[in-house]
Amino acid sequence: MGEARRDPKSPQYLEGRDLRSCSLWESFRYAWDGLRYIYVSQRNMRIHVFLASLAFGACIVGGVEKADFFMVALAVMAVLSAEVVNTLTESLVDLMNPEYSVIAKIIKDVAAAGVLLTAGFSLVVGAVVFLPLLGDLPGVFEGFVAHRWPYFLAHVVVFVLPSLWGVIYFACREGAELSPGDGLGLGAPPTGSEDASQGPTVSGSAGTCPGQEEK
């Protein structure tokens, strides 16, 4: 008989391991790594970010009230959060059951339905906030030229153009068989018999720079 399997939760197994909680800064860094992973690996997230930049730009152009801006921001955060949950659900399903199954499909479809519902809510909010502005286009344009155009220009440079670049750049890379974590240290592209649809595996090594190949 082989050696008994060690319980990962036993004190003997945990002895010598660093069990200290990570610092607040490390927690934020890990959360930022998660956001970067979702942005790089999920096309829909990049599209949502770009549309969000357009929505906030429209708020600047229209000079919406604070309450209306808050509603737009709430709708944007709801969509982005739903996309995060959807990505998490898909990753967990692929981890627990790599093979196709009806239950796995249902779970993924339900998670995607959450994104659809929040996207519909954002459309309703957009209609409520922006449609009334169409009735006073001359006044909106006059206020924009007189006061708001510098803020809009800064918003375009800082948010709209980078998010548009992200959509175009990663769309061009989709056919290159690159790992979703390429360039972020989140793993190498699957090789051999590995299924690319299962996503990258998180690597514990951090000594290889992006683009370098092992020799």
C-alpha cells in the first residue's frame, strides 16, 4: 500500500508555511491583477469599458445633473460587476468540470443572463438621462462650447481613446493563439492536448519576462 495522503488542513502539513494575511497593499494589487486578467481575456469586458467611456463622455457633453450622473455611474458599475461575476462563474465551472455538460452550460447561461439584465438596465437609464437632452440641442451645444469642452477633451484623451485602442488591439490578437494572461504573468498558452477554452493556468514563477522563451 502506498503512503497515506496528507491532509492539506493538518497542522503538520501547514507547518513552516507563511500563514500571515497579505497586507492591504497586496490585497489591492491582487484585485488589480484580477481586473487586468478580465480585461485582457474577455472581449465583452473591453467593449463594456469602451461604451462606459462613451456614456461618461455624453454626460460631460450634455452637462447632466449630479443625480443623473450618479444613475449612469451606477448602471455602468452594475454591468462591469456582472461581467466580473460572469467570468468568475465560467472559470469555476471550467475548473470543476472541464468536459461539456448540460449543467455546466446552464450555469454559464444563467451567469450571462445576469450581464444581459444589467445591460438592459443601463439602456433604460441612458434613455431616461439622455433623451430629454435631445429636445434642447442648441442649448446643450451652447453650454458645451462655453464651459465643458476642455473637460470633454481631457476625457477623450484619458479614457475614450485608450479604451478604443484596447478593443482594437486585443481584437487583432485574438487569432494569434495567445494566452489570456499573456503579458500579465498569468500563465502560458496551452500546449499539446490542453484545451484552450479552459483558459490559462496560474503560474507560480515570476522570473520570465513576457515574450521570452525558455531555452
